[in-house]
Amino acid sequence: MSLPCKAFVPMLLFFVSLSTAAQMRFSFSELEGVTTNQLADGTTLVQLPLSASLSHLSDYGVRVTVDGIRANLADISPNPAKTQVSDLQPVVFSYKRQSYKFMFTVGEYFTAVMISDTHTGQTPSGSVANEYRYNKAICCMGKPGGISVSFDSLPGYVATPDIVLCLGDMDADSHKTDDGFKTAMSAFYAHGIPFVTLAGNHDLVPDYWTGDNPGRGLTFGARSGAACNDVTLATVKSYLDTARIVADPITDLVFFNDSSGHVQADPFSFKFHGVRFYCGQTYWFQKPYTKPGLLSPAVYYAPDGVIAVLDDFVTRNAGDASIWVQHYPFVAGDDCDRWWLDQNDRGQYVKTADNSDYATSDDVEIFTMPSAMTAAKKKKDRLADIICKSRNAVHFSGHTHEFEVNVFTTANGSKVSDVTVDAYGEKSGYAVAVLCKAGTGVVQVKRACFGKGTQ
């Protein structure tokens, strides 16, 4: 399905189609980073770097080879050095009675696959073995015999899993070892695919857990909530470390914190193929805290410092096409408001030691819908306003276990497209495939099943 979002910048592209086994190839002596993609109909898509312009191809030292042998441009009709091309408009070149179909664009296309709420090992469909099987299907997407995901925005594009993100709730509650999750997700590393995961509310222990089991909050001990959080944050960082060393790595990784020395939820950002990803863990307004001791409880603080650092960073990088991810959605479900306030199902939470609009220092002791909606909207409006400073921003989340596309509107009228992703284990391999483009960001979003059938 197509996604409502800001207008995209024009896309510049160059394709080549083969009518026979012979292959025509374009190269440019004055350009680095030119890539090609073979479309299903035989057209060759030539993707120029973001610094290039389609109207100046002749300035970049056009070279053409046919089956590896350099061809005289004057012998090709029309002459590639004199031909005006347009974005994604097919051009047929003839050489020695053979025809070759090309399309040109500026900026490389790639596919991001979003999974969420894996809860690895908690349900039969979400067992370690089944999720490993779903992940293998993702890895084989676009290959012979593998699942095919097509996009109306770029017909014939053979989508492959260039990067995979998990949007939180990785495995079992609180008492974590992360071993099952690592085993299930190991397929991505084996195939050289960068894999990034976030923490969800079942991964980073909240102030209290549930009304039935409040003791599993942020407590002291070897199997406590604090120990659980240590495992979670280490797991997130270990995948980031791996994603930086694969053959097609993420780059420009930065973490956001308030330099307080307290334990941070460590939201982060990175770039991949000309698109900046902003990753908020459970949500961007999680509170830093001091670890509990044997005789001292944890102390929470307002997230103002983290948000200020994020706001400054986004302002300085506003020209980057962006994708935003966190576990909590903006729109779907009443739980979203409650969890944005760090409340459990009985309205319990630990207040912050300092006061701010984004802290939990009010006097509402019992959860009520009106109070939750009012307080949560302050956070949502603030985050949405920051998101809207970035270019062509689209927001992805999980938590609700259902696929939906919504639009969140702030008090000042800013709009954020908000896509929630299915529960991967519970829904037997349903995920979201996102067609992306360098310099543009999200082009199209499509729900896909990697547990059964093809798309």
C-alpha cells in the first residue's frame, strides 16, 4: 500500500533492458558510487549518486561496454552522450541490431524489512525454530524460489532484504538471557545482512511491571529488572557493532544521552544507503535512572536532556531523508497513552526526582484515560514536532501486534505517518517491507508474510 507522507524529491534513474543474452553496461569516469539493478523485465536500472544530475550525464564521462567490450558512442542509437534522459523514463539504445532498455535515477533504491514483537520462545508460532525459519525466508527474499515482494512504485524491482530492523519486545519478560533471540536472528548475520534491534516494554523493565506482579520492576539483584535492562542494552549494542562490520554496513552511528552519568535507554541514529534512521528504543521519552542498590531504590529523572540533544542533532541534520522507529506507536490503542507515561495496568509508576513537562512528577496516582491522554499528548506533540524537522519522515512502531497505517496530528497541525507492524511470532512471520531510496527515504510500505506463501 502507498503511504501518506511529505512530497518526495524527484528520483533520477537509468535502466537497461536486454533483448538477447548480450549485456550493455554504462559507466562514468567522473562519478563514483554508480550502481545497477536488474528489473524483472530485463531493464537495467542505473542508479547515480546523489551528487549527480540527469541533465548533465554528458559531463560525467559516459562509457558504454557490450559484453565487456567498449563501444563507440557514435555507433549507439541514440548516442548516450547526447541523449536527454528523465527520471525513471525508459530509454531504448540500439547497437549492432540489438536493443537494450535502460532507466536512470539519482539515488539508490533499497529494501528495509521491519519485524516487531518477536517475543521469541513465548508462543508455538514464535518458537526459536519457527522464527529462525521466518528469518531464513527473509534472507532468501528475491532469490530464485524465495518469497517475492513487489512494489507498485517501482514495477519490476526485485526486492531483497538490504537491512532488517526489529522494533522491540524481543523475547521473554524481565528474566533475560537473550540466547533464544540470538539463535533465531542468527540467520541475518549468516547472510551478511545488517540487523538492528530496539528495546520494547518487555525488554527494558518499566517502573513497575504489572498490577499482578509489581515486584518485577527496576529492582536490585542478579535476576532483577536492573539486570534485565543491562542484558537488553548490551544486546542492542552488540547487534549495532555487528551491523557496522558486515559487507554493506550501517554508518554514522551516534547515541543520544544527557551526559548525566545515569543509565540511559540509549536511543541512537545511523545512516544506511543515504537515509538516516532514528531509533528510540521503547520510546524517545524514557527516563534515565540510577541503578538500585541493596538498600537504595532506583531514582528516575526527566528525559529533557536527551530530548534537547536529539532536537539539536535533528536540526543540524534536517536535510537527511529519515526513517523513525520506536516500539510505541503514536496512535493505535489506549495502551499507548498509558505506556508513554510509564504506567502499569493499575496506574502505578515511580515519579521522577525532577520536574518537567515530560517527567512523571504529577500528582495523578491512579490511571484515568483523560489524565493519561493529556499527559501523553505533551510527549507525542514534542516528538512529532522534532520528527517533522527531518526530511520526508515516516514513523514505524510495534507494540499493538497489528499492522496499521495512521496519521498523528499535533496541536500545531504537523502530521506524522505512523505505521505499526504485526507481532512477528504471534502472526507467523508477518512483517513490513519498505521500499526506500537514498536522499528520499520511504517510497512505499507493504505488508508481507515470511511464514507462508508469497506476496
